[in-house]
Amino acid sequence: MGSSVKLTLYGGVNKVGGNKVLLEDNVYDVKVFIDFGINSSEFSHLKAKNPDPTKVEQLVNNHILPRDEDLPIQNLYSKHFIYDHNKYKFREKVRDCENKVDPPSNLDGILISHPHRDHYQGLSFVNRNISIYAGVVTKRIIKASSLCMPPKFENFLYGLQWTRFRTGNTINIKGMEIFPVHVDHSIPAAYGFIICTSAGIIVYSGDFRMHGPLQLMTADLIRKARELSEEKRNNIKYLICEGTHINKGAIESERTVKQHLRKLFNYMLFDYFLVHYDRVNWDRFRTYVNIAKKFGWKFIITEKDAYFYNRLNMKAVYDTMKDPNIEADKDILILSQDDTKLPWKKSLNELLGKSEMTPRRISIDDLKTLEGKFFLYFASNWDYNKIKNYLPPNLRGAFICSNVDPYAEDYRFYKNKISNELFEKGIPSYRIHSSGHAKVHDLIRFVNEINPEYLIPIHTNYPEAFEKIFRNENIKIILPIREIPIEVDC
């Protein structure tokens, strides 16, 4: 007789990113995906062959998304809400979808651990009858990010059915209880999940770290898992654990980022800094703005960045999301790059039209005439290409790469290309960063404190390293094979 519970990994196997874990519990008659992301490297390779994908079949045939025939799920993908941006304008597609209904699906939901695209980008293609479970701020960040991006095939979230949660809530799906608990990561609103299945407790770590400003949140996940184990008198059966940095260690924190930045100001040798990091890294945004304030500098962001950060300010519940404040912080300048009319610009222009905001708005031509003492932030290659020819020619600048961990070849190429190009202009490069992922010593501590019977590595290029590192522990390591079910023993 087979197990009542199965875990099947359709992404995140032997790779960093693209997590898609299907959990089936036959006793509760539940099928749920934990994360439904797209691996950025796989998607980049598809775009290299086909620069403008518009069909789900292209993703499926290139193994970026699972095939229908490999799934125990009916109607996973939408029949009506796939956006062909070459055929429709965004508003036309929305109107076309207004009276459309996807067929029923037997997937009971998709749990989203956090708002990085490699964990949620596949949502654009799913059946609109499927419930999407996400944190309150997780959903807010996903929506804000979507509005800041061009409306395209891979960025069409219209019609999704959201169910929002916070830490402390219990998600109940047909009697199966799921406990979302916040963890520290390089983005707000990151969660792990504790799932009480008919075969025992399964913990999904999500992406996490134990060296960040909110490291106690990760401790909350460990504590809650232990409490539930005692309450239900049931050992933690499985831990699905991220292992981005299982192969290397470093002693770092957001505090060390601040310390290294301060060192660059010891002798005031540079007139300005170009800065690159992931827009959604709120801790890094706060670090740079605070450094700018401390030394009497300005922090320049684009209109798109201002719109994104202001949306997070507007409904912030926690103080950590209210500071920096786009409307109130006079040290933040807002760069207008072009006159393109986009939906998000209307609300931003209303904000910037306030009299107290007007002096903080600068044009791209103004960059050449600045007298120094500024950070100039860019989030993307597109932003960099816009600003690179407007840098003040008579000032000495430096480039600080403060971005996420470069685990994708295309990212390394892009970063090196920028560094080399800037060096030709006499602008040297620095890397000042603290990872959003747990280092190997913290992974060991996390696993030992959770103390599962079985561990499944995910989100790592080195799953076999878990076997070697935990060879003397009483933990069985299961190396997943993509699309092959793992039966959870009772």
C-alpha cells in the first residue's frame, strides 16, 4: 500500500530558483503547490532562442513549467488568461477576460513563500479558479512589482484569486492545517510553512537567512515547528530546506554593509557613487538612504523606484516599512528619465505634483551638472543604459555592486559588462553585499534545531553536499529527482 502523502519537486532541483513543490495528501484529499516560480536562467535561455515568448507551450516544452501529462492535476494552466502581448494591449486583454471563466481544477491552492520572481512568476499562467495563498505584504510587493514592469506574457496577474495571511494565522485546506511563519530574507514578507499532513509534520524553509536585521523571525519558524511537534506529539517528518550557500561560508550582515560603506567615506575620495541592488531589497534601500543622510549626501532613485517604494509606504503596518519614506525624506531625489505614459505614472505624478515634492524632482539632463555628494541608484540594465551617458564628466565616481548573489551566468555577464564599461570611464568597482541566504554554518544550525527525520535539499546547485555535511547526524538526506514523487512514510 502506497503512502498517503507525496512530495514531487517540479523545480528548484539541482538549481537555485524556480521552486515548485507539489504536496498531495490522499487522506485530506488535498493537492497544493508550495511556490510556483520560474528559474531565471532557464527563462533567459528560452528568451535567447525566442526573444518574445507568448505561449505556455514554449515554457512547458523547454521544461520551465511542468507538462500537463506529468501532473496529477486537472487544468493547472489557464485557458483564457494567457496574455499574448503581441495580439492585445493590456487593457484590451483585461476587457477580453472580464466574462471568461477557467474550467474547474483539482489543485486546492498555491502557497507563495515570498515575492521573489523565482518563487511566484509562474502565477501568470495558472487557472484563475485556483486559490493563491500569500502574505498580506507579499501580495502587495508582487502587485507593485507587476505594475512597475511592462505588461507582458510573463507579467499578467489579472483575475488571480488571492487569500492573504499573516504570521499567527492558520490556513485550513479541507482540514489540513498549514502554519505560515515569517523568516528573515533579503526581501520583506518572506515565509516558511509548517504543514500538518496525515503522515506527519513537513516544514518548508522558503528562502531564509540568520544573519539579517530580522534574524529573530527565522528563530520564530524554528520555535513554532518545535511547539507544533510537541503539541501534536509528532516528530518533524520532513524538512524541505533551501541550500543556496551550502557550498561556502562567510561572516557578514547588513551591519557589515554599513561599516564598509562608512569606510569609503573616511577620506571622501569620491564625489559620487553609482549603486546597484535589487529594488525589492528594502533593508539595502534603508542602509543606503541612512548612509546618505549621515554624510549629507542625496540618494537618487528613478520614478519607477519611487512609485514602488511609495506603494509599500502607503499601507505599511510595521515601522520597518515606513522608513525610508518617499514622501517625507528630503534626502531622496527622484529622477525623471523620459515622458513615456504608463499607468503607474499617473499616481506618481499626483504625488510629485505636491509643492514640497517639486524641488526633489530632477531630469536626466540635470545629472551632468550635479556637483557631487550623491548616490545614483539603478535597478536594471535598462536603467543603467539610460543614465550611463549623463554622468558628471568632471567628477570622480565609483560603482558599488550591492546586488543579490550572482548564481546565474547571465547576471555575472551583465555585472562584469557594466564594471568593465565603467572602468573604461575611470570609474572603479566595489562589491559590498550581505546575502539574503543562510551561510553553511547557519544552515547546519537551522537543520539541527528543526531536527527532521528526513531532509530534502532545494534551491541549491549542490544537493549532494547535504549528504556529506550531515553524514554524522541522525537525519536521512533524500536527493530529489525532478518530477519523481517522494513518498512520505508515516
